[in-house]
Amino acid sequence: MTYRRTQGVRHMFGARDSASGQMPDHIRDRKRWTEFRTFP
């Protein structure tokens, strides 16, 4: 049986700041270079 994503998929960009120990993330509908560049 094939798994079907009828509602679409979401992409999460995440990174770890080693200086502060925090982990910022953003969830987006698309995964293109423009979304990646806007990630802090």
C-alpha cells in the first residue's frame, strides 16, 4: 500500500546556535532557496 499525502507536506528549517544553546526553527510550505535564505 502506498502512503498518500493528500494534505501536502511541510518543511522545517532548523539550526543550533552553539553560543546561546538555542535552536531556532521555521516551518514552511515550500522548500526553495528563497525560504532557506530568509532563515535567520
